[in-house]
Amino acid sequence: MASVSSFIFITMKITTRQMTLNDAVAVTALSHQLGYPLSIEETSQNIKNVINHEDRTAFVAEYNDKIVGWINASQSVMIEVMPYCEINGLVVDEDFHGEGIGKLLIERIKQWAKKKGNNKLSLRCNVKRIEAHKFYSHLGFRDMKKQTNFVLEI
């Protein structure tokens, strides 16, 4: 007699919402996972600057009241190209990779960008983050060019 296997599929209930100043501790901890060493106070100031600017936005993803990811974006206006939106940061808790959280957060940014009248969304990704490159390609992002990032301390 053939055995019957049953599978249980658990779907995570992830919600997204606008980021608030109250999220600074969790956002800081997630940022540390990617090697960004800002303090909670510095992160709080950055969140305040983002959420109080009409051409910037940020969202968090929550699972069981725990922040498991965040994203922020801005509208870019330059002389030489039409305005577009750029994802400035995206972090998903390393324990939640592969659960669709990054895709969900990007969808929120796409909605925001369309409301702002944009038809293009871009992002930059460190060359060493190979898995992130695969993720973005899977979502339809195209690798447009390689750059060198120059910085001048002032």
C-alpha cells in the first residue's frame, strides 16, 4: 500500500507600514546586520529627516509585531535625466531571507513612486552582495552600469 504524505504549508502574515521614529531601535539592529554602524540616536535623526521630507519615504515590514525588514527611497531630480525614484536602503532580517519580505517592501516603494509620477525605480548595490544582485535581477531590475564611488570628507 502506498503511503500518503501530507505537507503543511505555513504562510507568514507580513504587514508593511510607514516607518516611524519609534522604529529606530529595530531599524538600527537590522542595519547592523549589513555592517552599517550608526547608533540608535543617529538612526533616529535619519528617520526623522526621511519621514519629514515629501520626496523621501520609508516603510517597515512586521511579522508578529517584530520588525523584520525596512526600506527607504527618494525621488531623484537631476538636470540630465527625467525624475525617477531610487531605493536608498533595503534590509531584511537574515533569519527571514527568502520569505518574500524584500519583494513586498519593493512593491510598497513602487506604489509610492507611481503616486509621485515616476515610471522608473533604481537602486545601487555593493558589488560584493552577490545574493542581493540575484534577488534584484529576479524581480526584473537590470544591471545598467558599473561605477566607482568617490567620497571626499569635508
